[in-house]
Amino acid sequence: MKMKKNKNILEVKIRDIVFHSPIMTASGTFGYGDEVKDFVDIQKIGCIITKSITLNFREGNPPPRIHESNSGMLNSIGLANVGLEKFCSDKLNKLNKLSTNFMISIAGSTLENYVQVLSEIEKNSGNHVGYEINVSCPNVKKGGVEFGLDGQIVKKLIVRLREITDKLLFVKLSPNVTNIEEIALSAESAGVDGISAVNTFLGLALDYKTGKFELSTKYGGLSGPAIKPLALAKIHKIYNKVKIPIIGIGGISRFSDIVEFLRVGSTMVQVGTLNYRDPTISCKLFDDLLEYVENSSFEDINDLIGKSK
């Protein structure tokens, strides 16, 4: 690894946690995180985010639940995962052996679900540096409205979770709102350490010949290169509203995309959809980004944050 002034020029720090790369793998796109260690140089990944863990096992939505569009991917996986108990007994110890940081994504259908999952994980000996709270989930006690659509609900949730852990807390926000920056501000006031933005955009696809919906659930989340300009706009709005770090997500496929996300205010980024095509993409992006910063006038990667004109 090349260095400027004998330091890692891609190193990022959030609170007291050091990440040796600004590149994360997005939840749900990289398995639980332990499956690829034999063929991916995970030391080039700053942090792995696990699949979202729920209180109970979830089989997810019936197929078809993934559809490739012309410029991205629609998915309606339905938070399929092994559930809290099996995650703690089977997965956590394997993740503890990873040679990079990892965070645990948590999802739920009620506020108490989130509290139960995080509380139980805290009782186990996990080496995770924190949690990413997925609030793009239907709140059954609020008539199925997503947690992330209501800033006050997000604030109430984060306040409860902040009482349970001193590890990093990120909240992953949905872009399907009018003022994402206001929800981010509510999360910041509740004590969250970072804003992950954005989750997928609501989309739909059908076969023009038959009229049949391509997903069993009709609607799904659109990700991939198509959403990058939309994601950049959301992140820039959040950056102008909050003071905490932003983890930019949305259509990253090359190192220059990462630079753009940093320039509009991201401290770190997450790579998602491209992991399906190439699980080693984050390593390639690391190499390209390192070469770019090494040959630039910037001292290190942090000098790029917010540098747009």
C-alpha cells in the first residue's frame, strides 16, 4: 500500500473507531459477511454490514423477488435471515474472526423488536464496532407505515437503542420521503453516530406482453447505477443539515463514484448491487481509489469530504 507521509491515506475515523478504508459493503448484498473471506481480500474493505437481523427467522417474500432492470435491480427480498438466536449461536463467532470491522444490521416490526434484538446481541461477545438500524421496515403498531417515514418515531427508536449500547449507531434512511434531511436531523438529535443514505427507491416492473408484475410483491426497491444522481442529491441535502458523518449509498460502480459521494458530503460509502455481479468489486475500488488519492494534491481521503463547488 502506498502512503503519504507514512500513513494510510484512505483511513477514516468515526468517533473512536478507525476504518482502514472508506468502503463498506451494504447490508443484504454481501451475505452475513463471513462467506467470502477465502476469495476476497477483506482487509481492503473498511467495514462489512451484515444482513438485517430480526427477532425471528424470516424466509422472506416468495419468488420472484429479484428483477434486473435496464439500469439497476429491483428487489423485494423481505428481510430473509436466520433470526436472532441462530445469528448469535452460529454467525457471530465466525464474524469475530474477520480481519476487518463489521457492523450488525437490525430490523424489526415494532420498536420493542429492535430493542430485543440489540439487547440480546449486546449480551454476546461480539467484536462488531456497531449497529446499522434499518428503519425501512413496516411498523405494525402504526398501521404498517415504515419507521423511517416519521422523524419522531426514528428519534424515539434511536433514544431507546442509545440507552442500550455505547457502540456506533448508524441509521439507514429511506429516500422515499419528502424531507430526508429532517429525518436525519431527528436521528442526530437522538444520539445516532452516522446516517446511512440512501436505501432503495420504490419501483415497479412488469412484462409489457402479459401485464404480469415481475415481482411477487408488485413493488420493490430499485438500486444500482440508475439511482446515483438521486442518491447524491439526498446526501447533499443531509450534509447541509447535520454535523455527523454520512455513509453514502446508491449506484457506486467505480472509484470516481466514490469521489463524487465524498465531495457531496459522505465520510464513507457502501457498495451494494455490484457485489452480486462481482463480490471482489470493493477490493478493486480500493485499489483505484488509493491510486487516485496518492496521485492527487489531497493529503488523504478526508480532504475530499464536502469539497464540491
